[in-house]
Amino acid sequence: MQPLGPRVQVRRAIPLEEFQILLEFEDGTKKEVDLEPFLRGPIFEPIRQNIAMFRDIRIEGGTIAWANGADIDPDVLYYDLKPAWMEETEPA
């Protein structure tokens, strides 16, 4: 695994269509990201099932989060890393 660059934080998140969001990071970088692959597991299921809940996205501690406590590491979003569930299912 290659080392990542500097730690980043999300400054702004704007919901777009379906599970797409526009992210702005503290360094000014903007990215449109499809969060659908990241919304796996028990804490994310309510968000996947309720688009209004998904759109109630907020910034907490420099990353995106939801009222139910779900969040996604900003490094994963910034550096285009695979969702954790994909890493766990790939053969060693």
C-alpha cells in the first residue's frame, strides 16, 4: 500500500442526485463522489433506505456524518480509497 499524502478535512458537502455529493476539502479541492459503495453495514442501512436521511449530511470532526452516528473517513474520500467492506472481501 502506498503512503497517503497529508491528512485532509472536509469543509463542505452538498448532496446532488441519488447518493452523489459534491465535497470541498480544506485545501480547496472539490470532488463529486458517489457514496453508494460506501453505504454498507448496519449503521449505513437506514441511510441507504431513506434518501431524506442521506441528504441530511453534515460536517463533524472534518468529515461527513449523519445524525445516526455514521461517518466516512475523509482520507477515503479524498484519496479515492476503496470502501472497507471491499478490502475485507478481497482475497489475500
